[in-house]
Amino acid sequence: MKRTFLIAGNWKMNAGPTEASALSKEIASLWKDKSFSSEALICPPFVSISSVVSGFEGSDFKTGAQNVSNEDNGAFTGEISTEMLKDSGCEYVIVGHSERREYYNEDDELVALKAKKVVDSGLKVIICVGEILSDRKAGRAEKVVKDQLNTALNQLDGDLSDQVVIAYEPVWAIGTGETATPDQAQEMHKFIRSLLSNHFGTEVAEKIRILYGGSMKPDNAEELLSQKDVDGGLIGGASLKADSFSRILAIAESI
Ligand code: PEP
């Protein structure tokens, strides 16, 4: 079945409100008067969300967040809730990015609670999974991804194909310039789809998008996006330039 590509930019801790406003307007201007059938999304830092929502006004580009609290509201200093993100104009939330797992000790259980909170709020969730290099070298990549994904899926039920997106991001490929080969990506995406199928059934699993993330650039996007089970990209570095992000979207449109 044909799934709609999702091309998602993760700006990480880059682009405050002023820069985010200029960059989102530049991205939108590259597609002015041109429509696209993929979905395209930027996830800026929290403080820049409203700038990006405004910058994208009148375009088909969407806005997401890079993280969220697993709590609703109250005494959780420094946290941001799903309701706040909805109020700010977000449609998507990334959870479980490897940088959150590594630097902020987010474990599979916390990521799973966050994923459930996002889905319950009506927002769409991008659940990141992926192995570190030593796991891949030791032949444990599938086991790691299986544990990460199944812990999150255990919190989720029903036909959530509109609300759940998985991002496979081999940690050794994030921000390193190293990319998984198209075959490596396809092999893991196929495995992820089999896990989705075990949990949700084949019909729902076939509708869920699985993004590849890890040094995706205009130069390698076509071969990755052409893989059967690669339904888009989660793009860090290359989303910080309007031209390269836009070129990746154009490649998705051409496939
Ligand atoms: C990411 O931040 O999710 C990512 C894939 O980064 P990069 O494209 O820079 O490797």
C-alpha cells in the first residue's frame, strides 16, 4: 500500500525565535505556489514553536515539538505539556530521541509514557528507536530496537495509524555523516513493521509510517526513500538549511 511520505526536520537546540522565524519563512517561500503530496514538518525548540507556526502560515508545512512531559500540568518545573503544545499550534511530538535517552536518561518506560500521553491528547507521536554502534557490531541491533519499540507499543492500542509514526535512527548515524546503507535501513524497517504487525495486526501496521533518521541529506535521500518500508526521514543537520530540507522534500515528491 502507498503511505504518504513524512519529511520531518529536527532543529535540536538550534534556532531561537528570530532565526526560526526567518528560516521557516524561507522554507515556506521555496514552496510558494507549489503544492506537495508528502507531509512536511519542522520541530524547533519549544521557545521557537510559535515563530515557526507563524512562519508557515498559509503553507502546507506543519510544526512539531522535540519532547514533551509525561505529566498533565502542575509542579513540574521546566516541563512542557501536551496541552501547551496543542495550544501553540503543534501537530506532532518526537519522543525518545537518542539524545534524550543518552543525555537525559530517558528510558524505554518513560518514552512509552510520553508516547501514550501524546496519543491520548490527540497529537501525533514520532517514537524514535535505534541501536548504538556496539550493539550493531555485537549483532544486537534488532534486540535493542525490539525492546525499545515493544515497551512503547505496550501502552498503545487500536488503529492508531494516523497518530503513530516510528523513526528508526541508528545512533551511530546521527550527526556523524555516517548513513545506514539503503539495505541496512530497509532490513530494520521491515523488522519494525513486523513488530508493528504483531502488536496492531497487519492492516494497521501497513499504514504506519516508519521514518529513517541519521545523516539523511539531499545526496543520499533518494536511495533511502526508495526503499519499500522507508516512509520518510527525520532530518537533523540538513533541516537547518532551507535549501537542503526543501531538496529532500522535492526528492520525496519525485518518488
Ligand atoms: C536527528 O536529529 O534525528 C538526526 C537524524 O540528525 P542528523 O540528520 O543530523 O543525523
